[in-house]
Amino acid sequence: MPTAVIDGITTRYEVLGSGPPLLMYAPGGFDATVEKWTTLGVYARIKPLDHLSRKYTCIVFDRRECGQSGGRVECVTWGHYVAQGKGLLDHLNIRRAHLMGGCMGCSPVVAFGVAHPESVLSMVLYWPVGGARYRINSRQRFAEHLAFVQLHGLDAVVTLAAKDGKPFGSDPRGGPWASVIKHDRSFAEAYAKQSADPYQHIVAEMGRTLFDRDSAPGAEPEDMLRLDIPALIIPGRDPAHATSAARHFEECLPRSEYWDALPEGQTEETAPARVLEFLDKARAAVPTRDR
């Protein structure tokens, strides 16, 4: 797959299909890769890329610190994920696009709309993450990594990530940069040499600021309430994708449509058709010169 360097970080991406651009923030938590759109849970069942790429140019990518994309040790925020997506659109010379997020990818989509409303034609939010249990479990993951660093040091993190190759979501001990450590030797070497104390402060702040609420994270309600962007919200219903998270976005996004379908009713026959119906309607409402 091709790559683009955005703010000094390599992004692995792929462009599928033809038609208006649709930038897609992958599901999968801290393993948000291109492949998750076809292999993970509900997405494997509904096959969104198969259907959406027939009418839209689907731009999929490994989120930074995930898969084959690079990373940098810093307090990563939703704004950093926005910058990656915006940089990828700029790299492809795309001025405006529809956006779709799955799972944790919904949060940077909403943050993107707040930061760059002029660049966003519409937003599809499929199974937004959120809820009390999601916040608690996410914070716990960061705490487990910090405990491992305190006991064994950063060299042990590198050894673990290189040996087992598990992403942060599968084995919290490896931390948010486990995937980059695994595939980038120079990054791994620099990672092991850094001072542990500043590193631990960065990790603690990252976990606290990314997962700072029991509703859906990503953007402040006051900012979302000002958005004039059509949004389709499709709810999940489990400990990571609380229905309350989807309802939060419905409440805060003035032009939202809420598809009130239980997960078992979201099938390959129903879900892609609902997304395409929404995208086509949003596209038709945009003046031809601005599409």
C-alpha cells in the first residue's frame, strides 16, 4: 500500500472505488488498521467497503501508532488524529470529503468536524465508543502499562512488543506505541533510551485526556452544538459502544439522523443501504461547485 508522511509520521493508506471522497477512520481501538473494515465484528458482517466503494472513493488508513503507520511519543489527543486525516486529504489534493468513523474512529471524525467544518460534507458515526464502562476500561489499560513500566522499565516494553507483537488493546503492557516498536527498529531503539519519568507523565496525561468523560469522547458539546454538518449515527450496544454514547452525539449534533436499529438488525442488506441513502442525500444537498 502507498504511504504519506504527515507531520513527520508515516501513514499507510489505500484508496478504493470511485466517486465523491469518503475518508474512513477505522474501528479497532488502538489497532485501527485498514483491515479492520473487513475483519472486525460488525464490519466483517456488513462489508461496508464492498458496498460503499461502488459509489464513493473510500480512503482508508492505519491510524497513527497502529498497524504499519508510524508514531511519536507525545500526549496524543483527538486533535492529533484529526491532523493525520486532514493531512492525508491534503496529500491527495482533496478539499472536501464525507467522513465515516467506526468504533473509536467516530471520536476523531466529530473532532475533525469541529476543527475543519469547511472540509466536511457529512459524517457517519458507526458504533461510537463511550459509556462509563468504556472510560473505566480505557483508563485501566493505561494504568496497566504504567505499572509494567514502573516494574520492568522501557527496555522490557520493547522486548515484549517485539516478541509478541500484540497491539495496546490486546496486551496493555506494551503501551500505545507497541505496534510502532514492532515494525520500526529505529523507533524502538529511541523509545528504549528515553527517560522513564517524563514518559510516564505523557502516558498518564494521554489516558486522562482521551477518555475524560462517561459520554462519547472526541469533542466538547458546546462545539458540536454549533456544527452545521449532517450526521448519521448508528448505535452499538455493548460495554465499549454504549447506546448512550450514540444518543449523546444525537443530542449534540443539530443535523443528526439516528438510525434506531439494534445491532442484530444491522446486516449486510440493511446497514450499507442506510449509509448510502444518507450519503447520497447529503451529497445532493451540496451545491455542485462545492462537491
